[in-house]
Amino acid sequence: MPTIHPTAFVDPKADLADDVSVGPYCIIEGRVTIGPGCRLVSHACLKGPLTLGQDNAVYPFACIGFDPQDRKYGHDFEGVGTVIGDRNILRESVTVHRATGEHPTTLGHDNYLMANAHVAHDCKIGNECIFANSAVIAGHVQVADKVILAGGAGVQQFCRVGRLSMLSGNEGITKDLPPFCIVHHTKRVGSLNVIGLRRNGYRENIKPLQQAFDLLYKSGLTTPKAAEQIEHNLSDDPLCAELAQFLRTADRGVTQYAGADTMYSA
């Protein structure tokens, strides 16, 4: 049987695995499914429809699955809810809001959301991402795998954040951020995320990616033309091919370049 502190409230509609731990003053409301090994430390609030996979940790005052911050939807709107994968850590006061559309707000596996991070309605987050303290993403944002949002970083609604990219602290974007890039100037791409690429075993891909980066940001080509040139000249490199595909589907445009003086050496 789950371990439930006597001060906690668990809705009869909820379904908890036998080894789930629910700490003091937690509230689980509605159709909430919690998988094996999950731990609610204390004062966490979960609202269904919500599914948590296994081995997730939810810290005090986190609010998961609550109403979207959208004037069109009130507290009585249930929708398709929120789905959270496995081995995620949701620290103090993290908020993840349920969806307004046909697909649930989704968090993948092995993500770390630090204190006060916010995931708005209808977002889709991949795996192994880190959102530092007070990093926020607005509605309908898509975040690929292994993205890092440093403290206070922000992403405007409907943007996409490509794989292995990074936003530096207190920076924000209003257009798509291509994979493997790092933003360290306001609303500008500064360079490739060279350190992240090295750490994830992509050292051999850095030079072709640098060529692709130059085609995108330093050649004067339009984004569609840059994507075409990357595919033509560099498609043998799988990361360059991934970048080109991202660019071809960047309906909002891509985040602009800050300038040559910001480049890092590979």
C-alpha cells in the first residue's frame, strides 16, 4: 500500500502504485495516476487528469496539472491534462499546467526542473533537460532533448527549442532556437553550444556544425537557402542533417545571430 501521511488528502479517484510515498499536507485531486517509486515530499499539489510515470520526485509547493493560465479556460475545464514520464525531479514551487488542446502537456524522462521553474499549457518537453531556477516557457512551446535553460531564462509561446541548445541566465527568445546553439546575448544566438556538444560525445561533429552555423548565420543566405546548402554540403553529418531539418520547419523564423565577436573556439 502507498505510504500516505495523515495530513495529506488523496482523492478516491486517484490511482497510486503500492510503493508511492505521499508526504505531509500533499493534495492529490481528481484522476491522478502515480507510478512506482514516486515520492511527494510535502505540500505538493497534483490535479488530474494527470499521469506520473515511475521514480519521480515532487518537492514542496510544486503545483502540477492545474488550470492553464489562459483567460478562455476556468477552473472547471479539465481537458486532456498532463503526462509526466519517469525519473523527473520537480523542485520547490515548480508549476506545470494542463493542456488546452487535444494533446496533454508532456514532460519526458530524466528532466530536472529547479525551484520556481514554469511549464505552461500545451508544452512538450523531451528528455534530460535542465530548467534552472525561475526558467519559464510559455504555452505551446516545444523543447527537444538535453536542453538547458539557465536561471531566469524565458521562451515565448509557440517557439521551438532545438536539441542540445542552451539559453544563458536571464536571456529570452521570441523565435525558434536551432539545435546545438547557445544564446548568451539578448534574443540572439552567440555561438554553437560547444561545451554541451563535447560533454555529450559529439566532439567530432563540431567542425561540420561550425560550417553549418556559418552558412546559417554568416553567409548572408536566407534561412531556407542556408538549410538547402547545409543539406547539400554537410548532410553526411547527422547533426548537420538534424539542424537542416529543423530550419526547414521553423515557421516562426530562427533566433538571430549576435555577431562574430561572440564566437567560441571549437
